[in-house]
Amino acid sequence: MDAANSGLIIATNFEFSDGNGELFVNLNGIEIRHDLQRALDEARQTATRLTGRSLGDTATHVSFVSPETGTLTLRGKSWEAGLTVAFIASLRQRSLSSETLITGIVADDGKLLPVGGIKAKARSARAFGATELLVPSDTDSDVAIEGLRVTPVESISDALSHLAQTQRS
């Protein structure tokens, strides 16, 4: 969500190189109110737990691509699920389709916690070209946006399984 309570889609790129567990972030003009470094570290920890891969000898470079010129202000933590899924996909050297997007706050065990603003996020997802939005199962997902399916999922693992199934179809 941005400062005007509109849903946003922010492209994120992950690259890995030799290193000592460092995390480098390029914001490209995006102003973050929530502690981004902590959110990325949490995404990295969840990703390593779920994949069993250590990043102790790896430097992680994360770049955010602003959809507009100027400074874009993000608020809230609901983008943690997207960061975690993208992190895991990058570790597994898999690409993600822009047809399915995800929102949610990630608990330490990988469970997705409820978030608000689903209607605004769904409208933005559809405007971006997505046909599906994954939301935490405890979130009110009774949103009707033509051309967009809102799908509840319990956890990051469930989201990854769902994404793998839809990419095979």
C-alpha cells in the first residue's frame, strides 16, 4: 500500500554472489517506512529454513524497481510474503509468473498473517495484468474484481506449492 492507500506492484530482483552473508539493497527512489532491512532479513531467514540452504557464504543483492519516477512511499508489512516467495524462487533459480501475485505478513514459522486493503491490492494486481492474488487464509477475501481470482493460502509453503501447480498447468 502506498501513502494514499492504493495497492502497488513493485518489481524486485534478487542476485547472489560469493560473500559472507551480506545483504545489499538498492531502493531506486522508493522510500520505505517499515524497516526494510529487517523484513528482508526475515524473508531470508524464512527462505533458508524452508529450502534448507545456508547463505553464510553468499552475498544477496536486492533491487527494487520503482513503477514511477520520483519517490514512492510504501507502508505496512504486507509485502513480506512477496519478498519471501521471490527470495525462495531466486534461491531455487526459478522464475515467477506475473499472473499470480501474493500479499501477506509472514510469521516466523512461515504462516501468513492477515492483512488489510485487499480490494485496493486486488484492483492494482488486476491493473498490473495478474489473474490471481494469493492472500492469507485468515484475511477477508470476499472481493470481486473481474478477471482476478482471490485465493486464500495458509503459509509460504502452501503459496509455493500453489505457484508450482499453476505453472505446470
